[in-house]
Amino acid sequence: MKSVLIFALSVACAAAADLEQARKLYDRTEFEESLRVLKAIPQKDAPIYALMGQNYFMTGDYRKGTEALEKAVAAEPNNSNYAMWLGRLYGRRAEMAGPLGAMGNASKARQYFEKAVGLDPTNIDALNDLLDYQLEAPGFLGGGLDRARATLALISRANPAEGLWAESKLDEKRKQWSSAEEHLRQAVAIAPQVGRLVALARFLARRGRYDESDQSFARAEQLAPDSPSLMYARAHVYIESHRNL
């Protein structure tokens, strides 16, 4: 009996070490290598399946990602982040599907975003995902500005700076460009984080103000020189604007 317990403990410790290694690889955007480590773990639990799903999301294999995150959610149904990532996967599948498949996947995306927020009303990432969905989806699929305003109120309550950022999204949807920029700059002034500087840079690029956009990217780079999200966003802006290719 003692030997069995020792063996089980050693397996658990090895799995924890492998999971930590896989997380570091994920953070370095080495998604395929992270997946290789995770797949080799013999006994998988919810955190392992969740990270597998996130890796699949990043590599564009949304079906396999959905399968992995569904296992994570089934194992830990009260985990807000797992529900959020599953919603993201269904959202991407909706974008790629035909009309009928898109509606079904979009509905599931909304349900999981709402579940994530219901499980943790302070989960800012989930709230922003739900807001983005509501701004883009038609009313019969749970979208619309009235629903978005209700979600905005939750975001503002949880984090005032995030609320200003979210307000800018509504402004941009209504083509109120000056107000959108003002809210973005206020959010940056209150809390100059990488994500907000990137959002400001992308907004300015969409308005054709590329020099100002580059300045915002430069400020973000000073805060986080090796940020994968920053590198991706900058590359995306350059591709869209046909610059620095």
C-alpha cells in the first residue's frame, strides 16, 4: 500500500512539473511544444485539458480545442476561466462555419461567456468577451447595444479603467470617434497597461493616424518588451495598413 501511494505521489509531482513547463512554453508562444508536453502526461486533469485547449486555440485547431476545454469544464464546472475559453473557441468556430453552424456555435459562445461572468462577475476578460460578442452579434443571438450597456456597467463597477476602455468600444460601434479616443486615453492615463496602449494604437491606426499609433506601440513596448500580444497586435496593424512588410 505504501509503495502504491509513493508511486501515485511521484506521478502527481511529475505531472505538476510538466504542466508548469507547458505553461512557460505557452507564455513564450511555443504552442506546439507546449502541446507535446501536455499530450505526454498520462493522467490528465482539468488544468491540463484547459491549457491544451488554449494551445489549440492559438494554433487555430478550434475543434480539438473545444473538445479539450469541454473536458476541463466537465471536470470543474465552476471555473470561470475555463467557461470563458470554451466560449472563445465556440466564437471562432462560429466565425468559420456556414450560416447554420455559425448560429449554433455563436449561441454556445454567448452561453459560455454568460456562464463565465455568472461564475465570477469580476472576471474582466470574460466581461470584455461578452461585451465584444454583444457588440457584434444580432439581437436574436443575444447581441445588441442595450445588452452591451448592461455589461459595460458590470465592467465599470469591477474596474473603472476597464470601464473607460469598454466605453470606447461602444463609442466606436456608434462611430463616435472623438468620444472613443477620449475614453481610451482616459483609460491609459488611469492605468497605463500594455493592453490599453495596444488598444489605443490599434484605434489610431484604424483612423489612419499611424505615427501616433506607433508612438502608443512604443510606450507599450517599454512596459513589456517581450509581450506576445503586443508583437501580434503590431504585426496585425502593419499587415492591415500595408506598412513595414
